Amino acid sequence: MEQKITLRVDGKERTLTIDARTTLLDALRERLGVTSPKKGCDHGQCGACTVMLDGRRVTSCLVLAVANDGAEVVTAAGLAHGDDLHPVQRSFIAEDAFQCGYCTPGQIVSAVAMLREAEEGWPSVVSEDLDADRVVLDREEIAERMSGNLCRCAAYVNIVSAIEKVARS
Amino acid sequence: MTSVNETNEPSRRAVLKAGVGGLGAAMLPSMAEPAHAAGPATAPSAVGGGAAGGIGAALKRVEGPLKVRGAATYAFEWPVENPAYLYPLLSTIASGRITAVDAGDALAEPGVIGVLTHMNAPRLAWAEEPEVAVLQSDKVAYHGQIVGAVIADSIETARYAAGLVKLEYATEPVDVDLRADRDDLRKPEHAQGFGQLPGDLMNGSPADTTVGDFAAGMASAVHRVDATYTTPVQHHNPMEPHAAVATWTDDEITLYCGSQGVSTPQELLTRAFGLQPGRLRLISPYVGGAFGSKDFSALWGTVALMGAQLVPGRPVKLAFTRQQMFTLVGHRPASIQRVQLGADAAGKLVAISHDAVQETAKAKQYAEQTVQASRSMYAAPGRRTSTRIALLDVPVPTIMRGPGEATGMFALEPAMDELAVKLGMDPIELRLRNEPETHPETGQPFSSRHLAKCFEEGARRFGWKHRDKKPRARRKDGWLIGTGVAAATYPSPRLPGSTASARLDKNGRYTVRIAAADIGTGTWTTLAQIAAEALGVPLDRVTLQIGDSAYPRASSGGFSSGMNSWGTTIYAAARALHTALDENGGSVPPEGLQVTVGMPDDPKLKQYEFGSYGAQFAEVRVHEDTGEVRVPRLLGVFDVGRVINPVTARSQLLGGMTWGLSMTLHEETAIDHRYGNFVNNDLGGYHFAANADVGSIEVHMLGERDSHINPMGSKGAGEIGIIGTAAAIANAAYDATGIRVRDLPLTLDKLLR
């Protein structure tokens, strides 16, 4: 079964006809050539495919493309404007917060969305005060909130540093 | 079928070229020049070290701007027109034969192009190597072996149709039981170089070694330890699944293939398919992690090429699923290790033995040098090591980060801690008292060995002297707190078989080519730094080209051998280019100057023992009620020789130490003894460290140059970080609780008493 859908991907409108079984991740990578989000597990267990879907971070391998006609998708590629990188991307380079780079686009999208969640006062499991208006992003909070994104090169210490620097600025 | 509205969209290829600035050419094979080593405009320049960007400069990764946008091209992402997709079908028995194949329903599915099984797959010219050859017979040697593949127009169709292929089997009894008391354990043979060479163990060393009289030493000892340690099956799980895109035409056979090296798999696949040398081109500039699992096994390349042969001219894309990776790309073999130590009253070792029993596959012997560190770490007059293997109905194990020593040092180093407790001696003092002056087995000098300095520096930074002498002495808020220490060592080998070219153009630009790999280690940056230093020019005048079998042959990246092997070769090429320039009167002809040279022989390689060293410190908290283990602090001090790039070297060591934490607390693949299958075969079931598992990790490098090993003075940094970490954590857990856990992983059930 196939259906025509339109997605807005990194600011560009893309229309395609897709198999109802196609995940958002495969639609992006195999149909639209948007390979910034990566396929690490296809089961929502690693976070490499993280994109922002209508402003929220999601694992795009667990989302069916056909169910998201009209959605706005932002990948790590869309966070940069040409050579002008997003502050989180610059910080990842400065702190050497990656090695092989495969989980990195997902980490970066996740970090950008997480910073917004914290700004909006969302608590995490390690937050002392669940009703606080403002979340202080210390290393423990950042590590907890970034634990949906696995990194097998294990750049975690540097990932936390990279995000902490952006959160403080 | 399906269609994409591209009316207002430039082609993928144009998008890729336009979107990535100066490094965009990296994504196209005809223009693969990613390492203009000065980097694109957005890359920060040197933040310290040599201003020219040579060895020692703390440079950011040159490919960083690509990776943070997701624009570095991994194997599955190479833009190809109208690809077909291949989905492998895996055996559901561990031992037996396929008796019937019914692909009718799969072939009837719209969009299915073909179904491959052993009945119709191309016959390979080299069908005996189980890590390369597939679909060559009806025999099933392990659960999760490739027994078929569906090729279709889409991923979804290929995967669905794979479920429609019906296979019948004649099963044989399954044996996956690793025990030290099996009566069929055997001495490994011909395991060197993955079975290519005659040495007993994978590193070419004998299975058994003896020096002096171990039994007499043990009999004379005042203090003795005799303990058995076990480690489970572990899986590499690089984030990028093993993937390949293959195109087979009369003119070219191209394989984009994530790999730890391009030359070795190119040669293996050339042999398997009986091709003319050079006909197959293998391209792999970026690899999404490997850790050993993308080194020798080339199954994904084999299957992709078989698919491409079926649809000549049409690219075939294949990526193993996470679940399939658990059986198709190797694992770290489980081990049972007995260590015996005997010491005199002053803590001097008089006897050391280390006996390892490991699991391997009936399909192929893999036997790693688990006992290797016990041969070199401490002085003792009476000593012996042995290695025995059990041949089981399991997938073929392979090298995994720190192969050999990573598991072996979980036996020797906790045993040393147990001995220190018996002696009532500080565990650092015990180790320093047993430092050997020369290699305890060979008698050869160490090219450099600064282990004592690592301990001294680490103890100072960690605050070791404040440690409580008794276990279970510190608690806070319900957590028992302990500290532990362990030594680390890993050889720094130089692998044979590398060649490099160096070229100088009329415009003064240098180009260095070598078919090396960057698996996340930083090769794109560090090899360019070495080239700049060797050529004696600033980094921005050097273009490095790696990751393509069209370049001069190189050994694969593994065993912490990359910089040593490739860097030495580049030095030789640089020297030859200088000579050529001198012979040409110092001027560059219009066509430029180019030399290609192999890695030179070096008599020193036979005169010294080469290795990296480290001291690992850990603070562990164990919850008194739940047994939960946390590792709030790790600190490592490492002797890795002269540091090529402190940024990427630190990341290597940091990653290695985090791997050590992960193997200690989390990693274990369970096998079902009834059916021979790995049970927890995904990232939900196989746990490795996530961000919140990791606390503070401090990495320090001594930076002492090794004057014998190579022109750079550098030793290996890729493996040493994982060595000894598990022991330091387990020793700290003992200090916290008084409970000695000798079986990895260190899960809470083992700490509840």
C-alpha cells in the first residue's frame, strides 16, 4: 500500500509516494537522500536516528512516514546554515565529542532539543525539584538527559562537556 | 512503484557536493581528497603544540565539520542510482544441514528480484574460509549463519520476502558449553593472522610457555594466590552496522564497504571471487566504529557482491541489522582463567602461572593471546602459561578492543590485588617490587617502559595515599565506597605489508597516499600530521588520501598498530621523495615528483619488546541494600610514547577506559544452551555504557618518546585504555564491600551478601 505525503525537511518541502511500511528514517535516507540521521539499530534503542519532528526529538526509526504527512523534520544537517554551524555543533568539534561520528548527528539533534526541554522546565529522573521553573543543567542532568543516545566510541565525557559549555553560555 | 518529487530539488549528488564546503569532494570516489589538512574554514586551527601542525599539535579532527552535520559518507550512504536492496536470511539452528528450500512465495512477491541460497549462489573460488565464504553448501555451523538472501526493489519488500522463504533442516545436537573440565579441550593451532599463518595463538606466539620451575617456586612461596576468573561473550556493537554497496559491471566492480582497512578485505574478496588483482575496488573513507568487528570478516562484502552479480550494473545495498550483527561479525570469546601467584615474605614473586580456557567455533579456530600480559608484566623466576580451546557450535569469535590482554588482565590484576591483601601490602608497592628489568620470558630489553612513573603520577593525582587500608571501611548515605588500582600493558606491533606514495607538485603541494583507515581513531588528522613532520613542511601544504584500495596497500587498523605501521611507511616515503628531489637538483619537473615505497625493514624490531603501559585507578560505590555498582571516578596515566595529537589520543584513551567500565558493569551475551543462539541480541538486551553510567574520567599521558620504536617515537593508544580497567574497578569493589567478584560482569547479584 502506498501513499503520497509531503514533509518539510530541513526547511525544504519534499513530496513523495511511499510504502506504508516505510519508517521516517528510511524515507529520509533511502527516498530523499537525507543521510544525516543514521540507522544504528532500527529499534529505537540507540538514538542515532534522532531528528526533531514538529519540534520534539524522536527516534525516526520508530515513526512511520505515512503517519506524518505535513510534518516538519529537522536533522543535524538542517541545524547548520552552510558552513555556519550550530553552537552545539561547534562545541562538539571543540571538545572532540565524537570519534567515528556515526552517532553524532543524533547526539547533536538530541542535545539541541534537550536544551530547549530544560529551558521549558521539564524535569528528569535526577532532578531534585520536579516543580522547579528552571532546570540547572549540571553534568549529571546532561548525562541523564542524553542517555537515549548511545556512543560506542564512548565520547560521553566530552559530549557532556560540549553541551555544558553551550548550556552555560 | 514509488516516486520522489524532485521537481524543485537538485540531485542528491549535487546537494552533497554543495552542502559540505571544502570537504565535499570526500563523498565522491573520483574526487576523494578529504584531508586538505588545514581543514575547512569552520575547523579551529591548532590550539597548542606545533604551529606547523606536525606531530604533537593538538588539532581538531579535520573531518569534524562533516561529522557534526552527518555529512561524512559511511558505506550505506554513497549515492547510487536505482539501487536494489539485499536482506540476509539467517539459520535458525546451530548445527546440521539444510534439507529443503522453498522460495516460491518470496519470488512471487511484487518487487522481489531474486532469492539466493546455497542452491543457486555463485560458486566461490575460495569457499573454505567461513569469515569470507557464504552460501557454498547446505551445512549449518552456527545459529544465525547466512543461509540465504532476498534481493528486492525496496528495503521493506526484501525484508518482508525474507520471511516468506521456507527452509527445512536436519538438526544435529548442539554443543555450546564452555567448561574448564571438558575432556576435549585442545591446544590451538594455526590461529595466527586469523588462521593464515602457523603460530598457535592469534599474535603468533606459542600456546604454552615455561620459564624456570614454576612448581618449585610455588612450593617455596610464603604467600600464595590460586584463583579462577571468568569473562563472558561480549559483542563489539559499533554504532554503524556492517554495510556495503556493490556494483558489478564488465568494466568495474566497486564495493563501498565499512572496513578497518581496504587492502585486506579487497584481497580476501578478490581471492573469494577469483578476480584479477586490481579489478575490485574497495572504498571506505569513513567508518562508523569497528573495534575489531570490521577487520577480517568480510561476509557483508561477499553477500553484497553476490547480489550485484545477480543484477549486473545495478547497485546492491546491504546493511546487517543490529540483531544479525551478533552472529555475523564476530564476538569476544568467553574465557575461564586460572592464575596462581607465589611470593616470598617481602612480596617478591617467585612463581606465576596463567592457564586460559577459551571458547571458539567449530567452523574455525580463533585463539587469542589472553595470557600474553602474564608473560611480560612481572618478574618471577618460575613461570608458565597455557591456552586451551573448546570447539563449539558458535559463530566465529574475533578480535575485539584490546584482544587478549583486555580479558587476561582481568585475571592477573585482580590476582595481584588478592596477593597484596594477603601480604598486607599496598597494591602499588607490590607491583613496583616486581617490575622486571628485561622481558621475563625472552630476556630482551623493553624499548621503553614507564609503568612505575604511571603509578607514581597516578597515585599523586588520584590521592591514593589517603586510601583506607581495610575493606568495607567507608560508607556514605547508604553507599559503600572503595578504591582500586591495576596495571595495564598492550604491545605496540608494527604489522607488515604497508606501502605509501608521496608526491610533490610543481605548485609546491604535497600529496601522500596510503590505503589506511580511519575508524574514528583520528587517522585523517594524525597521519597528515605525521606526513607534514616527515616532509618537513607545514600541514596546510599536505593532502592526505586514505580509505581506498586504489591507493598503495596498507595493513588494516587494529592491535594499536596503525600509526606505527602507516606512520613509519609515510616517513620512508617522505625520505625517498627528498632523495628524488635532491637527485633532480632540487627542482620539481612540470609533471611533479612521485615515489612509492614499502615499509622498511628495521633490525630493532627483533631486538626490543615494544609496548604501551598504564596505571588505572577507580573509585567505586556499591549500594549497601541493593548492590548497585556505580563508578564515579576513573583515572588513568598512560605511557604511549610521544603523542601524535593530544586531542585524538586522549579521546582514544577515554573511549578505552569507558569500554573498560562498560565490560565490567554491563556487557554479557547470554547463549541458550538448548539451541545455541545468542539471547540478548539487540541494544535493549545487550547493555553497554550509556552516558549516565559514566562519571568523571581523567586521562593523563606521560608523553615520553620511545627512541627505538619508529621515527615518530610513538606507541599504541587504541587498546591500552581498556586494559586493566575492569580489574581496577573489581579491586575497588572488593575494597568497598570485602566481596571478591571473579566473574564479569560485576552485576548487583554478585555483591549482595
